[in-house]
Amino acid sequence: MTKSRTTGFNRRHMLALGAGALAAPFVLSRTAYAVTPAEIKARGKVLIGIQGDNPPWGFVNSSGKQEGLDADLSELFAKELGVPAEFTPLAVANRIPALTSGRVDILFATMAMLPERAKAVQFSKPYGANIITFIAPKEIEIKSPADMGKYVIGVARGSVQDTDVTKAAPAGTTIRRFDGDAPTMQALLSGQVQAVGGNIFYVPRLNESKPGTYENKLEFTKLYNGACTRLGEKEINAFVNGFIDRIIASGEWGKIYPKWMNNPLPAFPDSIPGIPFTVS
């Protein structure tokens, strides 16, 4: 009788352990990362995903310090939370996976606000603006998308310019994809490609290496940039939106923005089709 009871207990005990082991991954996946401002404050730092090679948005300077518009915004955000910022520099294609996997709490990472991205992440209100362009040496004649097919084109893999160039270029155009903005520009400078899809900040960077060589040939999409948090995380989304409202209303952001963008702070739309700014 004792043996039977012991066996029954052992079986029940093992089943309970097994159930716990099966449940553990789901529990860990939910609690492994901070999802509210209170949890971030309790941890003592905010984990921010940013681009590490995309001036003037985000880049690492010669001293190893993160700089740029997104870095300044991130520091203000961390100050609002009352904790230091810990940066994780990310390539274009790695930004959303880093957020959804819990490596970072938030993205201030040149994230263009696009409806397809809004299915994977929660955007905040916009805080920046940009224009996607097609760039080539001045001596190359490109007057319309039809001319793009004559050249080998480089783009940052998974970027908005990747999408825009792919849509605009004639069938059969050779498009080479690189892991980020810096490798794309280097491919143009080294002659691996003859033109690139980029943004309004590519030409100044390219002309630092070869002054007066490159220019914008075509303009594609005007974009707004927002911070990204994970879908459904209402408290952090509301906190970010309140933070953006405050720094714009106070004039603080209007003083920082021209330092990096060489343009005054633009007027931002109250809504963008297909992109909610708040968690419903």
C-alpha cells in the first residue's frame, strides 16, 4: 500500500514538474523584458535600440559614444524615466527583431512610419521627418525611374529605400542589398554600384569622401519617424507619446532638431493612414 501511494505521489510530482517545465518558456517569454515604465525604473536602466552607422540620426563617434538626433532624443527619454540609457546599435534589418524579442525596450532608430511595420510594432507620435531619394554621381543622367535600369543600384536591405527602389526600377534592374546605410554608401564610393537608394542625408555624407561628386536624382517618399514599442503595451506607448508632446510643446525639441537636421522642426501630422499612434 505504501509503495502504491509513493508511486502515485511520484507520478503526480513528475507530472506537475513536467507541466511546470512546459509552462516555463511561456512565463519567461512574458516576463524576461520590461513592458511598463515602472518595470524599466525598477530595473534601473532603459534599453534603447538605435542605429550605429547612420548620421545624423544615430552613429558611434571616435570615442565610442553614441551620437545623433536619435541619441539626443534617447537621452531625453531616459531622463524622463529617471534612469540611464543603455544603447544597442542595430542594423536596419535587425531593428524590429531586437524589439519584439525583448533585447531592447524601445526603438529610437530612424524608424519610418509605414503601415506594414505598424502590424509588427506600435508606433508613437512622429518626432522626425525624412525623404527617400535616388542618388548617383552628377555626370550620370537620371531623369525618371525608367533611367534607373541602366545602372547597378545599391540599397540597405529591408529599408524603405529598398522598397521604393524595387518598386520604381524597371524589370531586370540589378539591385544589390547591403546590411545597412554605411555599407551601401561604401559600395557606391568603391564602385561596386553606380547609384544608391538613400535619403536626404546620404549626399552630404558621400561628398565628405568625394566632395561635389554626388547629388539627389529622384525623390520617392516623404516619411515621418516615430519611436517603436511592442504591440499591446499600452503604458509605455502612452508614456512615450506624453514625452514627445512635452518636448515639442516646451520648445526643447525645436532647439535640438536643427542641430542635426539642418532644418527647423517640421509640423507633424495628427494622423497617418494605417498607422495608429496609440494602443487601442
